[in-house]
Amino acid sequence: MMSEPTAHAEPNPAAAPAHDLVVGGPSGLRRDLLVRLRMDGPSSPDQLATRLGASRTGVLQQLRALEDAHLVSRQTVKHGVGRPRHLYDVTPDAQDLFPSTYDALASGLLSAIVAVGGEQLIEEVFAARRRQLSDRVRDQLADRVSPDAPIEDRVRGLAEIQAAQGYLADSVVGPDGTIQLREHNCAIFQVAKGTPSACQAELDLFKDVLGADVVRESHIASGDRCCSYRVSERPAD
């Protein structure tokens, strides 16, 4: 029989399942840290403590646990005179901890569809799914903003819908007026990285429901930090 650990034995965070490690963080702080890093990119403990309203000591403790579990990485950055600072960021190993609306069954079904009808059939399947989603998302958007609302308001409403689906989405308007929809998590990552039609269907969906020109500028499935889309009104006919 395995002996019980002594009262002074420290648990090994890396030995625990990643999901248990994150969920077990005090008051969900570990989970909040991962979400904040996924959305904001490399950040210092001071920045994270300020954004989350937590103590620096508590943030450092949880970051070390996440680093031991290979869910965050740390880099040292020199900035002027004085001690260098440490910046933390999520690692690829953390991807499976973010919301996912597709499981292995979906991936297996897509592989079967390709085996039966090739890439042409898979494109038709995602096009059909996009048409089904369009009406639903359009109705959800209409509950938030008027169809005649300014484009930035419609993009913000769509970001709220996508955020509710696990995409950690937001919208930003740049100093030059450029409007972006950003998804900091890919909720269909396992499907998207092997099935380009899935991402094309999403792009077409955004064009449909916004009635606007939408251009993808970055892509998680291609290795970028987030999926970002530049949105602009369509020229009048």
C-alpha cells in the first residue's frame, strides 16, 4: 500500500490533471489568470494583480503552480535600469483548458465525411451549418442591437454572442476608426486546425449576420495568438 505523505510534503502540481489544477485554484484565481493571459498576452504579476483585483503574492503563487504544470511560461525582459521583470504567458498545453464546443466525436465524424465524399462534401456540410446558424445568430444580434445600428455596435453585439459560446471574444475600435472583432480562444480548435472549411464558414457567417465586409487578419489555427477580423461597412450600391 502506498504510504501517506507526511505533514510537510508538498504536492507536485505537475502530477495533478491540468483541469483539477486549474479548478482547484483558490477562488478560481488560476482559471482567471489563464483567461486574462489568453486575452491580454504576456503580462507581469503586477499587471495581472491589478486587472484581477488580487494580491501580487497570491498571483505569484498561482503563476508558479501553473508554470510547474507547463500551462504558463515565463520570460525575463530587461527594461532600462534596475532589475529585469518577468512576463508570463499561456502555453499551447493550456489550450484544452479553454472552452470547446466540439469533442473527439465531431472530429471523427468529419473524418468520416471526408472519407465518403472528399473535401467537396465537407465544404458543403459547413456551408449548410453556416446557413443554419445565420438565422439564429441574426436573431440573437437583433435582441442586442438594431439592424440599423452603427457597425461598431453590431460588431460589439456579435462579440458578446461569440463570447457566450466560449470564444473569449471582444471588439475594439482603433484610433483610426478601424473596427476589429477578436476571438482569443478557438472553441472548435481541434476541428479548425485540420478543417479549413470550418474557419471559412465562420468568416462567411460574420459577413452574413453583420451585412458588412469582414477580413480575417490573424488565425489561431495557423499559430496566431487570436483570430481577428477587420470589419467595415459595405459600400453603397
